[in-house]
Amino acid sequence: MNRRDFLWRTGLAAGAFSLGGLMPRVARAAGDNDHYFVFAYFEGGWDHLLGLDPRDPAVFTDADVRATGIQPAYDLIPAAFSRAPIDAGPFELGPCAASLAPLADLFSVVRGINMATLTHEVGRRYFITGRPPSGLTARGNAAGTLAAAQVTLDTPVPHLAHLVESYNVDQPAHAAALPVAAVDHLQYILQENLGLPTDIPPNVKGALGDYWKKHRDCSGEHGVAASRLADIYRENRARARQVVTSNLHRSFQFAGPDTAAARAHYGLQPGQLETPAGRAALAAQALKTGLSRVVSVALSTQLDTHDQTWANDHSARLYAGFDALARLLTDLRDSEAPGGGSMLAKTSIIAFSEFGRTPRLNERAGRDHHLGNCALVAGGGLRAGQLIGASSDNAMGPELINLQTGQPDETGVSLMPEHVLATVLASGGVDPTELRVDPVPALIG
């Protein structure tokens, strides 16, 4: 991505249009909202039993798997992991979520989410937008887009996305995510030199010079140059110049002296930035430096393991993702926010996947796709230490819940992705009306 693409995608190259006419970006703000959001995606479909919804193998034994439909299989994963659920206080966590156990006072767990799909593209887009896709096509805006459209517009990149899809149907242009393909790409985008490269051939420079001699005067006194559109362009161009000359890129040079603390906290090694820890560090730096208010990031990838690779690969990748999430939580908890308080107290976080994996191993010693799902939520406006929803002890099907209490209730409703997303948005002062459901009261606090 070059500098021109960066300026265009961030909305710094021009103003945004509204039904009421041409408006500058800052005029689209819904008022000052001093809040941040992180949407942390675990790509491929995570294993509940290893993570947020474990079962005791002493109770759910291999001998009883035909009756229960649940097979923890903790004895098959590497010996470094626990052979039993980990007691985190308000709830239990699976062996691969051990890094999160000491931090249970910072987050809540949501279980028994009904995805109503076993297809990666459908589940992923459903949890990103909070609306079931039409076929494989996403409908509606990404939750991150809705958040970026309503929080304060005082950041160069209102919505930053790394390895996560994003959608903007009817929100202002600035709310669309700026996609970054790699952790270290951002440093280059933010420091690219302004002006024409010095190696342009003389004949090309001459042609450009002739063109600009004929170009209309844009000093601000003639024709379109005196319009409000031109004023917006000049204002945004000045802001763009300020961004790329502010040395902000140093905060994303993870091998440099300015990021020594981040390297130590996330355990970053030279040449190993494209890892869960590196992506978590990218998210934290984007928030803490004021680059972005909304970050969508894939903390873990390649979790779609249907065969014997599940035991070693899925467990290792899931652990790395949860460990990175734990480091992100403590980083934001220990970092002061502008205006006082911790960054975590002003940030709403959700960790999610497109669906879960079957609680019973298949004939290839792996796990397939499962309709049930779970999520982790944390940060300002959200109650921590809560367990919301449940999966059954018979094949881990999603149970109906009472949305007021968040507890299983035979007369309740099926908990869907839109309920969780609406809750996260509302916790940060963002109107979730587009999702057509109310937030879960038991999680708002």
C-alpha cells in the first residue's frame, strides 16, 4: 500500500458526503466518545474444550462418549498442557487458556452462542457483522465499522484491520477499515516521504511541469478552488502531512529503541513479528499512540484442524492466541489513557471465532465444525468475572438463556452473535440499533 492509498483509505484525502450535503469528516462525529475497541478474531474455528468451555475428563470419559457426545481428549495434547480444566475463580478454562486464568477479574466468558452455520465464510461474516450473510455474501456493516463511525474522529486511522475482513455499507468513508497485510507494514506507510521521487526521468519531470503550468489555479481564490470541497481537501491534506511527518512510525518499528518496552512485554523476537504476540502488540500500539480508536486483528490463525494435527497444531496455535490476548489485556490495564484512568477501562474487547469444533473426535483424531460457539469480552463498560450462557452436557449444544440474567432458562432465547456484538458496542457508547437486538443486561456494568 502506498501513501496515496493510505491517505484515501483513512479519509484524509477528501471529505465525506451526507444526505444533508458535503460535510467534513469531523462534522460526522456523534459527539466526543473517549472509547476504544478491539475485535480479536481467532481464525478457523476454535476448540471450546481447550479454551473457554472445558469439561472434566474424569466425568466425561472415553467410555461414556457415546452417551455424552463429549470427548475432552486432554491426554492427546502435548504434556505441557493441563490434563484437567483450570479453575479461574468465577469459571473454568481449558488447558490452552492457562495464560488467561490469573486475569479472570478482567474479562467475562460467553458460552452457548448459536452460529446456525458450519461454513467458515458464513460464520466469520456473521460474527463480524452481527447479521447472517446472504449465501456467502456479508450483509450489513462490520461491528468495527459501526464503532469507528460513532467514536471521536481525532485519530489518523479510525479503524485499523489486520487479517480480518471488514464491511462498510452505509457508514462514512472514514469508518471503513484500513487493511494492513503485515505487522511491520504500518511503519512504512506512516513514514513514506512526501513529494516526487528523485529518480523520475527528466523527460517525465518535464511533462509533469508542462501539465502543472496549464493546471487551474488552486490558490483558493478562483472557481472550484474556493469551494467548501477544496477547503476540506486542503484541511485534510495538512492533517495528512502532519501524520506522515510526526515520527509516529517509530512506535511501529518493533526492532527500534522506541518499542523496547513493547518487545519485552510481548516477547517479540527479531524477524518474528507476524505472530499472535506481534499482532497483539500492533493493536496495543495503535490504541496507545492515538493512531486508531478501533482495531480488528486476527490473534490466531490456521485453527481449522480436522485430523491428527489437532492435538499438536491446534493446541499450540490456540495457546499462542490466548497468551497474546492475555498480554494485550495486561498491557492496556497497565497503560494510562489520555485524560486519566487505564487504557483497558476505556477499551471494549471481544475475542471470537466463526464457530467451535465438535466435542467428539472424528475418525481421523481431529475435530470438525460445530454449531455452538463462545466468546470472551473485556474492558470498559463490561462486567468482568461473569459467565453468561451455557452449552449442554449432551454434545455441547447451545442452551436457551434469559437475556436479563444471562443464565440458562428453558423459556429463554437462543444467544446469537448479534447479542454479544450489541453488548460490546453499547458498552462503549455506540448505538447498536442496526443489529436489531438489545444488549445483554447481565454484561453491561
